[in-house]
Amino acid sequence: MATINRFAVAEIMRARGVKVSTLANEIGLDRTTLSTALNTGKRTIPLDRLITLSQSLSVDPRALLGPDDANRALAEVAA
């Protein structure tokens, strides 16, 4: 399992105009599973889906990993 940075994923999705349902379909996850990973504390997805997710978003897989706290702190400072 891989722990994703939900803020990074959400920002990349927003920038590319990608919806959760579309992305979930592309990477072979149930929409609810992906939505839960992006909106709750349960931010893990299968490792093979991380690779597919990064390919679908055209980013390095490392850009999708890691803790949310650093991004949240940066967003609060920028606001």
C-alpha cells in the first residue's frame, strides 16, 4: 500500500481538470475508494494503482506520496 498526499493529488487533478470518477475509472479503482483516499485520513491505495495514478496524471509517482501536513501548512501560510 502507498500513502498518498491528498492535497498534491487534488491540486494536480484540479490543474488538469480531472474528476474523481474519471480518474478512478482510468486507474481501475472504485470511485468511492479513490474519493475516500482523497477526502479522509485513509489515504492509502495499492502500490500498483499509485503507478497507474501517476501515469494518468502525467507526474512522477513521488509527487503523489508523503504527508499532507507540509502542504496544508504551506497553503495556510499562502492564504
